[in-house]
Amino acid sequence: MSAEAFLNEYFRAEIGPEYEGLTVADAVKASCGFLIDKPCGGRGKCGKCAVFVLRGIQAGFPGNFPENIPGCCEKVLACSEKVPPEGMTVFVPASKSLGVTGGGISGKNDGFSVDNGGISGKNDLFSGDTYLCDSDNTYLAVDVGTTTVEAALAVRDAREECGYRVAATLSRLNPQKIHGADVISRIQYSKTALSDGKTGLLEMQSEIAAAVNGILADFRGRFGEECARKNVVVAGNTTMQHLFCGVSPEKMGVFPFTPEFTGLKVFSGAELGIDAEKVTVLPSADAFIGADVVAGVFAERLDSGGGKKLFVDLGTNGEMVLSNGGVLAACSTAAGPCFEGANISCGTGGVPGAVSRVSKTGGKFVFSTVGDEKPKGICGSGLVDVAAILVEDGTIDETGRVEEDFELRGEWIASDGSVISEDAETGVVLTQKDVRELQLAKAAVRAGMEVLLESENLSPEDVDSVLVAGGLGKYINAGNAATVGIFPEILAEKVVPVGNSSLKGALLAGASEENLSAIPEIAGRIRAFSLGGKPEFMEKYIDYMMFE
């Protein structure tokens, strides 16, 4: 059995009678190794795993055109619909797929930079310079995000201060996403006993290992079979790190949210099923301030120097760190996966095809997509842009109420400024539920931010700069973020997008033993506190639910 592209709109999978009784999602995975996105964790709540099916094995398809599929097939939820005795043909919309398990990854060499004397990539690996892409001169850095896995191949270059530069970066959706968009869903799934005798924990560890191996295979196919053979450096939030290491995150799902480990870990590749000699897993500060944040703090040098800097990772956990002259305080907020496109009706991660920027000029909407690819949904930054425009023109009132769904269409602009289409449909619809999800997320971040500042007797006026990390940080429009209430206006003008600072930190950690040894020390210096027992947080949270 295999999944095949069907006129670029659908993937077709023929599911035989031997898979009778399995859910469509499980059967497609078992027969084809193909993953269907299930953001709600397979609870049948989000509807995002909807696929089209024909009962029985079909030799052909009427008309052989994608537009015929919705009319000729039955629409079902892949997470709950069971395969019948006669088998079935399944058509999976391309927008709902997460790819093939263990497969290669496509990516563009779009460069990568770390300021302050860090690692840089300037897209000139093939412009006449000679690089030794063997096991002694390369390593892989990986940011394991809840939604996206992003990796960078570092190659030795004596001209760089740290001794390395980046050859290329690749990203793909985290295959564990089929078990739920958020960490709580995955903690729950980790406890699941599977029919083959394994547990959900082991399955997810195998999935992320396969994803990393796929990235390694892609890089080796491009730069040589010996590259990144010796070391892979990994950063992620604390739950993702547990799943990566095959360690149960169960205790982090219940109070008092205790991780099994937070310190630096070094494994042989064989222990984790990774095709490299050594895997270095960076340390976390606590259950909610993970290695991704610690690595970001190191990459952006928040641990040293003067001034008052606020570091905010606009992701599922809404982690934030305040550096007050190098003194580090931190907290995290339950922002939910809204900023990463989950729980949004047409949401997606910051992947190729995601609507990432939206503006309105002369009454006409203008949008861009990641990689200039055909629109496949809207990511967090695009959602913030659309909401800000609709708040400003009154379509969304101060309570967050909208009269009817909003459909985005308009001029599609490429990254170089050229016009791809003057009137393009995106398929993106903003619903009342989407607005409510955004309200919950932005209120949590804004309230957490102010409580963190107050813990150090500071106000927004005292902050010198706001470093915005995560997928949203790459594309965010600070003015629009202030319009919807993520930041107060006075902080919007101080926003500095830093992109994937977790990956930057992992890159720096792999460059030298000195850098690596500094990161556990930083993790130990971060004073993390919980917002759960603070009444002022709840008061602010409720207040900031409104659009001002």
C-alpha cells in the first residue's frame, strides 16, 4: 500500500480489508506511513482531520478531477471513522497532511544568523569556497517544537568567530502533532497502551527520532554522507525533551508539575535511535521554562550585560524571561496553541503556504505566504494581522464579537514584492471561535508579562527592549500585536523579532565546550515562578480579554 499525490490537491491511499476496525488515520499510517493531522488529539472535536472516502478499493476515480471528490465521496473524520470489511479508498486533502513517517524533508537554504559573534549563514557555500562536510567538521542543531521541528547543519569555518557557519536549515511539522496540538494532549497519549504492546510514549519517541533521521538523511544527500555523524544538539520545551528522550512526562500533567529531569543529558545515538554517534540534550530550568527558552536566553545574551530586556516566546506555553541587569526571572502562561495555528479553524504552523502577513491598502487586503507557496492556511502572525485590521475597522467589537465569518482574499504578494495574483482566494476563514481563541491567548501573554515585570518592581516604561522569539517572532507585526492587545503600545515600539532563538542557542552550544558548559549555569540562574497562585494574574487576564 502507498500514498500517492493526486493532482497536487489530495493524497490517495488504498486501504485493504486487513485494516478493518482501525480508524482511518491509524490505517493510513499503518499501511502507507502517512500522517494525518489531528490537532485535538483524536477526540473528534476540531474537525481538522476530515478526509474523503469511497468504500472498497477503487481502480479509478470518476472524472479524475479533484473538484469531483467532495461531491462523489463521503466526508468523515479520520480520527474516529473505522475501516469497513471491504476496505476503502481515502483522499486526504494536502492541507491536512503531515507527510510520510521517516521520509526526507524539503527545505530551502534560506540562511540563518546569530548576532553577537555567533554563527552565521550567508548562502555562499557554493560560491567558490571549499568546506569539509565530514564528521569532524559538521554537527546538527535541532529545535524540537510542539508544532515544528527546525534544524540547521553547522560546518567548520575558521573565518567565523565561533569557528562555524550554517550550511542550510530545514523545517518540518512535528509528526507527534497527530496525537494533539498541545503538550497536555501528548502527555495524555504517552500513557496510552497500544495494540502492539508499545506505549504512546515509545511511539512518539520513535516518531521524533524518525523525523530527525529524515533531516539527517536530507542533509547527507546534499552535503555528503559523513556530515553530522558525531554530534546532534537538541533543544525543546521540557515536555518535548522528555518525549525525545523516551522519558515519561506524566508527572508534568498534574500538580505540582514535576519533570523527571531538567539537566543536560548526553546519549549515544543508538540509545535514542538517532543516526549519529552522540546526542546532546540541553538543560531546562523547570517544567515550564524549557531548554528552548534557556538556549534562547544564551543566544541573545540575556544572562550578561546591563539594561532591562524582556524575552517572550509566543508559542503554546507563552514563556517569558526578564533580564534586569543580568538577573533572570521567568514565568510561563497557558497561551494555548493559537499562536502556532492550532485550534484555529484554518490555522497551520509557520510552514510553506501559511499566510504569514496581511495588510489592507485602499480597502483591499494584501497578503503573503511562507515560501511564496499556495495558501494552505493561516499561521499565528497572519492571524494577528487579520484580527488587528478587523478590530480597527469595527468588524470585531471590543468584546470580540463578530457578526459573521470573515473570508480572506486579496492581492497575493511574493517575498520579493512582486504580485503573484491581484485577486487570490486563500481558503482562510476567520470565525467567532477563532477570535475567542486569540482573546484567550493574548490575554494570558499580556497578563503574564505585566505580573513578571511587577515581580521586579518594573513597569512597561522601564523595559529597554522586547525580544520576540518563536515562529510568531519571525513574522510578527509589532503594531498589530499591540492593536489586539498582546503588548501595550509602549512596548510595541521596542519589539525586536529574534526568530528561532532556541535553534540559535543549540547551534552555539555545539560550537564549543565553553558555550555548552555555560548553558546549565544559565538554567540554574533563572528564577522561575508560577502564575497559578497569583490573584493579580487572574484579574489582569480577565481585563485583557477585551479589545481596547
